[in-house]
Amino acid sequence: MLYSLRMKKTSPHSVVDHVSRLEGQLASIKKELMTEAPDCAKVSQTLLSASRSFAGLREQCIENFLLHHFVEKKKNHDEVLFKQLLAVVKG
């Protein structure tokens, strides 16, 4: 079961969708690089987008792990500490 920062359950399907979008971005980069005259600006912009997407996916996975294994088992006042820890991790 996955959770968001607001302690709501999130669908594993949404994480899979995120991975699929990232795969699409990477496939687009690969396809462009294999052309006779790759558009470097397009490749650079798509790489930037994919990088940000991957960072978001990583943060979401870390958040879900911490929520599931730590916060859920603690009292509500520990949620504040969790949010502070998460801010440091995302820093």
C-alpha cells in the first residue's frame, strides 16, 4: 500500500504510470539521438524533463517507504518530525 504525505493511500498504479511516462521520455531521447541530425535542444529539454520526473519518482518512493514503515506506526505528533525529515531528504 502506498501513501502520500497527507497520509492518504495512493495507488500503485499511479507509480507505474509515472514510470511509464519516464520510459516514454527516455525512448523519445533515444529515437531523436538515432536520427541523422539530432535536435540537441530537443534532446536537452527532454533530458531535463526526464531528470525532474525521475527525481519526483525517487522522492515519492522514499516518502512512501518512510510513511509505511515509520510514521504509520507512530503517534500523530511524529508526523511533524517526519515532514521535517522528508524536507531534509528532498533538500
